[in-house]
Amino acid sequence: MAHKILQCAGLLLAVIWLVAMSAPHVQAAEVVEPEDYKIGPGDVLEISVWKNPDLTKVITVLPDGKFTFPLLGQILAAGKSVAQLSEELRQRLSRYVPEVDLSVIVTQVNSMIVYVIGRVNNPGRFVIGSNISVMQALAMAGGLNTFAKQGSIKVFREGHPKKYLPFDYDDVSKGNNLAQNILLQRGDLVVVP
């Protein structure tokens, strides 16, 4: 009896291995490391200056990409990494505080916004806390409705050299042409005709 159970278990493992090996291989999408994250409007920052509670603040980056900080006035944060902003604050505060030891932490990401419009069940503006693919954005929008032209979806990206990036839902959902399932960036617009 135990011999038959071991044979069945071995057969099951062989089947699982064969299925895994025959499945289409998904190439990993580009991964954005936390140090590559660019601060944007709406993000909440915690700025701590060691041994100086008057310079420890929780700040929301304003729509113009700036915030006001004691002693320094307005600081442009949008488009900078946490490391870049930390270094700028350290340099500017060094005139007032000797041997500045500070940290900047993004406590809440509110600037990662993508838009999905057209023939989806719940079109709109979506605040995302991490990078998502086109398929994930379509899922957040409730999926495609019955009248959607699945092969003609377009992703519009500001500053991209092409007019738009094509996306074929049928291809990607079948595991073909997975390179189209790009990671969305801040401000991307997904249009489902």
C-alpha cells in the first residue's frame, strides 16, 4: 500500500513539473527599486533631524511639488529620490545645525496615479502604492466590458517618443507577447476603445 502511495506521489510530482515546464515563461517586468522612487505631489514625508524635535516634521508634498520646512522655506521635492532630497536638506541645514543627522521617509505614496478610461466596468483614477502592470490596472477598473475592443487598447505616457504604447488583451491573457504588459508609470492613461 505504501509503495502505491509513493508511486502516485512521484507521478503527481512529475505531472506538476511537466505543467510548469510547458507553461509560457513570463519575463520579469522591470523592477523599480525603492531608491529609484521619485517623490511626487501628495506624497507624505517624515523628515527627522536627530536631537532636534523642532525640525522633525510630517509633511505632505503640495500639488506644485514643493513643501515648506523650518529655516529653509520652500523646498522642491517632486522628481527627486529620497536620497537626493535628504542630501539637499542636509546641505542646506548644515548652515544652522552642526553635523546634521537627518532621515527622510516616504510614509504614504499618493502621487502614483494611473487612469483607466473607456469600455471598462469601473473607469477612473486609481492611486496605487506600488508599480502595477496594464493587466492589473484593467483588473482594478473592474475588467473589460462586453463591447471593449480587446486588441486595440492603448497606453498613453507623457514624454514617450511614440504616440502611444499598444496593448492586446487577448494576446497577453493567452500568454503571448507578454512584453506588452508593461509596468505603468505615474500619470499613465490606459484607453479601452
